[in-house]
Amino acid sequence: MKKLLIICLALCTFSVFAQENLRASQANTSLKYRFSFPAIILGNIGKGGERTNTQHIEFHLKKELDAKNIIGVKFATWRLFQPMGIQWWDDLTNKIDSKTEFYPGYLREIGIGVSYQRMLWKGLFASVEVLPQYKTYLDLNNKKIANGFKLYTSYHVGYHFAFGKKKQFFIEPQFHCQNWMIDTNTPDAFKQLDNKWDSYFLFEPNLYLGIKF
């Protein structure tokens, strides 16, 4: 009788856990949309380091097609103070400190693009983003010099960590590489600096914060 009672209690306990896991799984699969942004934009709030403040704003809205495939829309804008193609091994940080490669003004870029993310194994993922950008060149007094167009493409590898009761919150540490093979109507003073460096940037680390709903 005692053994039967223990077995019944064990079965009841297992049943409760199974139902809880099923509810959690159903709640998790019902969260089909994702909103995220890179943590780096938090450092651009205010006027700190105004000459080198990229005024970066970026948001992603994604939809899960299934457990492996995710598509999205990306909005991004930033302000460049020197060429983006200066690599880490080109002494990038010292270039910023010395100001030797600074533009004679700024390059403001803004665009809306698309993304595709593929879950590879557990939280490991790879993604590609295509972002057409409208460019505005400004002098140091923020007066417009010229406009142009750039096609900015980036390739990402990272890991998705979900947490919270329904796994609705997440972070995605990642590395990405980007290129901009199409880049039009650059003023000569800016182009002379751009031509010294690459039309791509490799191994940029980033951390994205997000929520599912």
C-alpha cells in the first residue's frame, strides 16, 4: 500500500511538471515577434564626446516563421566622424585619439532594411542584414554639403540567451562583418580619406537586448 501511494504521488508530481512544461512551451511558442536594439546606442545618449558621438539609433522588429527561421525589418541611423573601413589592426583606437583621419565634418546615414536570421544549434545563430542608406554630408557647423546613397550589408554570428518566466527577454552577444560596395556621390575631401581604407569592416563585437511578444 505504501509503495502504491509513493508511485501515485510520483505520477502526480510528474504530471504537474509535465503540464507546467507544456504550458511554458506553449507560451514560448506563442511569442512570435521580437524587438531588439544594440546596447551600444545607450552610450550615445547626451552630448558626451560630442565630436566622436555617432548618435547611433537602431531598432529591429522580427517575426519567427518557425523554430529555425526569422525575418525582420531594421531601422538604423548614425553619424560618422571618420572612415568606417579602418580595421582594428590599423590602430583604430589611436586613430580616434590622434584625430588624424577625422572627416572635415560628418557623414549622416539613415535607412530601413531587411534581415534574415537562422538558428543553427540551440542558441547559436547566423544572420544577414541588408540596409539601403541615404547619406548626408555635413561640415563642422552641421551645414549640408552633399547627399548620396550607400548599400550597407552585414553578416552576424552570435548566441541567443533567453530568460524570464516565459523566456520573453533575451540578449544576443555577437560578432559581425560589414561591407558597402555601393557608395555614391562622396565629396572629394571625404573621399580622399575613404580611399585610404577598406570598403568593409571585420569582427565588430556587439550586444543586442530584446523582448519577445
